[in-house]
Amino acid sequence: HYGCDDLYTRLEFAKLIAKTFDLDLNLIQKTTTATLNQKARRPLNSYLNPSKITREVGVQTYTLDYCMEQIKRINFE
């Protein structure tokens, strides 16, 4: 797995998904990891740094906004 150069919180990511697919942003509520009572521990930061794959393999990364628009275009238009 590799990511993009953008750095989003989970809240910002959820809002971007809602915006991209014309979903109701009012349904997204801010919370904390502690209140979710998940059985498995999750990292607070899930950022995937693409610098190594970009440098060593030459893979081009794109913005998250661009990728979301491509997913929408390919799957829903």
C-alpha cells in the first residue's frame, strides 16, 4: 500500500468522501478513538508516506481529491 502526499485526518477524509459522492455531511460527527471502544488498537495517525516508492520505483502519486474523483468517475458515471 502507498498513499498520496496529502495528509488528512479521518474526519477530513470522511468529509471528502461525502463531498465527492454528494452525501449528507451532517451525518458525519467528530468523535475520538477512545469513545469507539474498538477491540483492536488503531494508530492515531494512519498516513501512508509515498516518498520511498516515489523515489525508488518512480511511481507518481496524486492528490486524494483527484483519486476520489477518479473512483467516482470510473465506478459511478
